[in-house]
Amino acid sequence: MARKAIDLHCDTLMKIAKSGNLDENEKSHVSLKGLRDGGVALQCFADFVPTGIFPKPVRKIATAAMFNSFYKKYQKMMVYHADALFPVLKAADLDKCGVDGKIGVLLTIEDGGVLGDKIENVKKFYDKGVRLVTLTWNHANAIGYPNSYEPEIMNKGLTPFGKEVIREMEHLGMVVDVSHVSDGVFRDVAEMATKPFLASHSNSRAVCGHKRNMTDDMIRKLADKGGVMGLNLGPEFVGSVEGVTRMEDLVAQILHIRQVGGSEVLALGSDFDGIHGQLDVAGPQDWPKLEDALKAAGLSEDELDKMWYANAERVFREVL
Ligand SMILES: [Zn+2]
């Protein structure tokens, strides 16, 4: 049996059929069978709305429409697969993940711009079942600034409203996700967070120099705060060969992150259905292949248990 896993990020709601049947679209990385074969006990599904792509005059309306279209698919999926999937809404729900073959689904927002600029919206999305917010995508929003090759933007942090959002999320029991944010936003979150936070789908910048990845200093800070970072499988975030994610590059990422941040910071964050290319881990069914490669590279059973499940579970338990 495959090792029990939590995957902190996928964009599968973009690919899923209108019926909500996870197995209908063969072009999707994630199927129900794949989740089962890969041992996944909790899968995060992102409602991905890159709010910054919409021109300002229509941004509010377009954002709401896009969020709702994916939210409907999420609802359909939960109904279609009611005997296999259930929503993870509170810490006690973690006890059910992987029991009797049930898979927990944690709904996330990718791009906190969806929250607009009113603090009461955080609770509105909490009430819809959202339990994790990726603060930005690749554009600035009311919360803060995104990753950028321009140092001026990269250094900009949370806005006063962004700080309010962090406090409100911690108060309600929502997980703060710093994947995609600027180094400045990361610094501000690390400074003010009173609970663990995470980077749902980010790798090491020392191993692969993409601006989306995290410096060694950030990895250390994240670990100090009790956070985790989910391994992103996308070629541009992993390593050496364009358009290809090789197993050896994933192993190199993990060995480096472990050396810098310790094994308590490791987690999985595939980014399935948001990434493209030739992937050695091409769906949840391939998690056991990664497990074998990491075992061969020297990770212990205990470390693999932590990376696959216990570390991410620890964060969810403390926050939800
Ligand atoms: Zn992303």
C-alpha cells in the first residue's frame, strides 16, 4: 500500500469536467484512481483566480465569476464523489483522512485578490469552506506584492490591509500560504505570524534559481516558525532541463531543503494541472516512485512519513 500522503496544491478544478467526475477528463493529472493508488489521504484543491489579469474596471465582477465557476465544479465534485471525498473544515476532520479509503479535500484560494479589499470577505470565504489562502499569484493585490525579478517589487511587503487579513485568517482558523509572494511579503508574514504558515508549492532557489522559489534564509525562517513547503513538480521550479522534471532533480531539491531547513519542513505540493512538461511524477499515482527515489537517496522511513503526511498535518492541526 502506498504511503499516506497530503498534497498541498493542485489546480485540478480548472481541468475537471462539468459533471464533477474526476475521472472524466483524461488530460487531467489528477484522477480519483490516481489519488487512491498514490495513497493520498488529503488533497488541497485550489480555486485559482489570477485577479491581476483582469482590467481594473471589470476586475471585481470577473473575479467573482471565475471564482464561482470553479466553486461550482468543487461542489459538483464533492457530490459526484460523495462516497470517496469529504471536506476538511476543522482539525477533527483530519482524523478521518485515509480512514476507510476516504480522501479529505481542503479548498484553497489561489490569489488572495479574490478577497477584494474588505476584511469581512475573509469570513465569507471561510463560510464557503475555504481553509487556505495563497496570498498572491504573480500580480500585486490588496494584500501585498508578488515574486518579481524587479528588486523594488520583490522587497515590498504586506499592505496594512494584508496584515489585517493575516490576523483575521489566524483568528478564523485559515492557513496562510506564502507561495508566489514577494520576499518582502514572506518577511512580513514570518514576522507577524503567531501560527505556523506554509508555502504550498515552492522549491529551493539555491537549487533552481526561479524567483518563485525560496532562499535558504527563507527556508530556515519557515522551519523556525513550524511551517512546511510542498515540493512543486513543475519543470521551471525544479531544476536543470527545460520542460522536463527528472526524478534526480526532485531528489536534489529535497536533499538541499532538508539540509537547510531540516526534515520537519518537508511536504508535497505537486501543482498538478497547473504545470506542464514531461514529468517523472505525472500524477498522484506516481508518489510511490518519488518515495523510492528518496529512500535510495538516504531518507529514513520516519522522514518520509513526515514529508508525506505528518508535517503538513501538524500545520493543519495547529491552524484549523
Ligand atoms: Zn501557483
